[in-house]
Amino acid sequence: MPSTLNKTIVFFDGVCNLCNSSVQLLLKLDKDEVFSFSSLQSTYSQSIIPKDIQIEKDSIVLFKNEHFYSEAEAVFEIVKSLDNWTKVLLVFKVFPLKWNNVIYRWIAKNRYKIFGRKEECMIPDPNVRNRFLS
């Protein structure tokens, strides 16, 4: 298993404007630099995420403590790892995960229509380049 798997890694859709904006926000909020990042389109992501895990390409995926999370569960785990105002989003955990995933999937399905998309994955700013895994 690669040494990078002792990290907490956020896998995201590298051509999605919503996803890229979310990563930029997470970079600002993650003062302790807990998270590393990789686009779902990268060969790194494809080599790390096990083939037997059913993960849609429109889902955010979090690898934390040797476990993979996706969809709303990944969002909640990310928020739990932060120490700021985003914890207010945990109020949605009162609803069953199934319901949260329905909302997550609707946003994911429509994200290109609503937020647009890029032709290629973003190139990270040199100041945070070390947080992105190829």
C-alpha cells in the first residue's frame, strides 16, 4: 500500500466547477493541513480506490483512517475534521443518510448544468501544490 495512504485524502471531480470551488474553500478552512487532494480523473485515484468499491464519478470520496467514504457521508466526515463554522452542516445528520444521499445525488447529477465545468483538471497554486497527489 502506498505511503500516501496514511494521509486523509479528498478525491474530487477535477473538471467540476462546484468541486473545484469546494476544494479551494477546504484549502482555506483546513488550517492544520489535514487533507490532501486528488482528482477522480487522475491515474493516482484510479490506482488507489479499490475496484470493488462502487463509487460514482460524480461523488466526492474521502479516504480517512483506512476507510473510504462517499457522497453525503464523505461530506459529513470532512466537516467533522474541520474546526470552524462548517460544523453547522452536521445538523443534517439528524436525517437518515439515505435522504442526505438523495439530495447529494441530485446536486451531483445537476452540478455541470448549475455550476459549469472545465475542459481539464485545475492546476493547483504553487503554494498548495504539495497537498495534491498526482
